[in-house]
Amino acid sequence: MQTIHRIQQYLDEHRSRFEEDLCALLRFPSVSADPGCREAVHQTAGWLKDHLAGLGLSSELIATEGSPLVYAESPPVPGAPCVLVYGHYDVQPPDPWDQWITPPFEPTVRDGNIHARGATDDKGQMLTHLHGAEAWLKTAGSLPVQLKFLLEGEEEVGSHSLSRYLGRAAERLACDVIVISDTPQFGPNQPAITCGLRGIAYYELRLQGPAHDLHSGSFGGAVANPINAAARMLAAMIDGRGHVQIPGFYQDVRPIPPIEREELAELPFDEARFREQLQVDSLAGEAGYTTLERRWARPSFDVHGIAGGYQGEGGKTVLPARAVAKFSFRLVPDQQPEAITDALQRFLEARCPPGIRMQLELLHGSTGFLLPRENPYLAAACRAIEAGFGRTPLLIREGGSIPIVSEFNRHLGVPCLLLGWGLDDDNMHAPNEKFSLADFHRGIRASACLWYEMSPSFTVRKEI
């Protein structure tokens, strides 16, 4: 009991310093997609390595072909589980810069939120677990479980270096459960645990027509137009009821269990507010399913960009030589990106018109994830979040993808707990990204609770 009260006091006394740490981390422009930010990415990794070492943990930088991995661990605790905490310190590009109210790498507090690129994705959420561990180490001198931290700098570009590392480091990273905070709550003051994720298969389609751009008046009607072809081929992949038309696409789709459909229907989801938040007049998607079911538990298809021809001011009557389209399918358990790719290749080849040469590339893919409700670590996480946030968390799914989750499952074979402290309006990947400071501190408290909730040697509950 005394330990718990000392941890509570430590968290209260160090609130301001925790926020200073967050600001320091957010000032690094660690954009993994930008080669010009390479030095900043390495500086961020060094800051995290030094911070973990300052807690008394054994920490190091692991060199890769890309961004370094940050690894740290505490000593094993006899009879207690080993927990691997994963996070990423790289961030999305801040573009468009002119839409930021304040500069993206100058953290600014407005209305109780800290605004900066990476505030919620994932620096702020990741940092809560470092501070939760710190509270134990600085008060009790040790942790009630063994913690291993694995922080990467390439999540926003596919986690390729970490994926390769997992293939040769399974023994070193061996653990009983993985904790990841890179997902949102269900809504303000309504924490949630994400028990399911959709997978993804992301493609680039390249169409080549004539050797160079042509005059559309002289050659239009005689030469196939790659952009016209791209538009027809992309449109053919989905019908007016939101059904993907690739043969066999739904063959491996795991149906939503009836009891889960009932649970989703009972969630306090306000569709009118959702439309208002997005500033759209109506919603769209696969017929026969609710908005939450379509977002979280059904596959979908979206085009992300089409390039080709003239994009400048005014007009230019050009028949373009090439077109490029980027698109993806969000997948659900048990769909496999490789199977989707084979069927997609045949589908597009059959619709590629004469005079156009086609190339299709799978840029990245991952499978979906579903955590069984009976998992004992899920119950521990529910207790910890209730202690930290003052409310019982909802059990939800999330429509986005965290490809490294499927990689962890493949190499380590242990469950992942997706404990999100952010909100769905935090503008992840968009200008003016933010993170609630109140939720930042609640997340730290929940993290500190989680370590003793997972330890069989602690029986005191909901004291922090």
C-alpha cells in the first residue's frame, strides 16, 4: 500500500517535468520519410536511449540499414510476466506547412492540448509508458514485472528495419505480452482497448501509353490515354453498393460474430456528430452494415492518389504518356495480402486496354488482428485503465492498420494489448496534430497501474 501511495505522489509531483520531457521529444523533426531529417531521426533515438538509461535501465541503440532501434530492459522478476513495450519515435511529414496554426515542431499548448507533429502519433502516447516505469523505479527501486522497451524510427514508412530485426531477435525479445499505445480512445473521457485491427494491402499501379506526351487534338481518339484507362480500371474494382469486385476477395473474410454486432450497436456512437465532425452530408460504404461495422470489421477499398498529365495553372491539351495510381484495400481477419495481390493482378490485366502497358506493385501489406476477449492480460489492462482514467474501458476495434502487430504475432507469438490514450480528432497525419495533456497524465497513471495489475505479487487494486 505504501508503495502505491508513493507512486501516486511521485506522479503528482512530476507533472510539469513530464510535460517538459514531452515538449523536448516533440521538438525533434523526426520525419522518417524525409532524407533531410535523417540526423534529427538519429538525435531522437539518442534522446530516448539516454532517457531510458537515466531511469537505471540497460539501454542501447541497435543499428539497422535505416533508423536505429532503441532497446532497454529491466531485470527479470521471478514469477512475474515479461512485458514488451513497443512505440515509434518517427512522425509523418508536416505538410502542408501553411495550414499549421503554430509551427509543427514548436510544441504549443492551447485549450488543454499540446499541438505538434507526433503529439499523439506516437511520441506522446509512447512516452506515457516510460514515465509509468519511471514512477516505479524512482520510488520502489524496481518494477513488479520485467519490462523490455523496443522503440523504432520507421513505423511511418513500413517498419522494414524492425521487421528484419524481429526475424533474428526473437529470443532476445521473448515476452509474455506486448503493450502498444498508438490507437485512440472511443471518445472524450471514454477510454477503450482496441481488440481488433484491420490489415492492409497498399498498391501502386503504373500505366504507360506512348513514349511521350502527345497533342490531344492530333492524337486523341487514335492513342489510348493512360489516365482514362486508370479511371476505368479503378472504378471497376468496386460497385455502387460498396462491394469489392475482385474475384474471391470475400472468400476469407471472417464474419462479425452476432454478439459483437450487438455490442457495437450498443456503443454510444452518434452518427450525426460523426458527420458534422467530418463536415460531410452523408456517409457511404458497404451496404448491409453499420458505420462502425464498416470502419472496424469489414474490408474496404480506397484510391489515395492519381497522377499524370498536366497539373499546372490554366489548360494544356496533352494526351499523357503515363498515369500512376495509389490505392489500398483494408483487410480483416483472415484475409492475406498475397492472395489479394494474385487475384488483383489478374483482374486488372483483364481490364487493361490495348496500347497500355501495366505494372502493379504491392508497396506494403499486413494481416488483420483480433485479441480473444478471454485473454487474462486484457482483464489486467481493463483494471489499470479504470484506475488511471476513472472509467471502465470499452472493448472496440479500429479500422486502421499497425503492420508491426502482425509481425510481432508471427515472430513472437504472444498477444498484443492496444491501449490508446488519443482521440479520433487529434489530427494524426494532418496539420495541427494534438494530444490532450489530461489524457497524457491519465495514460501515465494507467501505465503505472498496468505493471502491478499484471504482477501476481500485487493484490492492491485501484489505488493509484
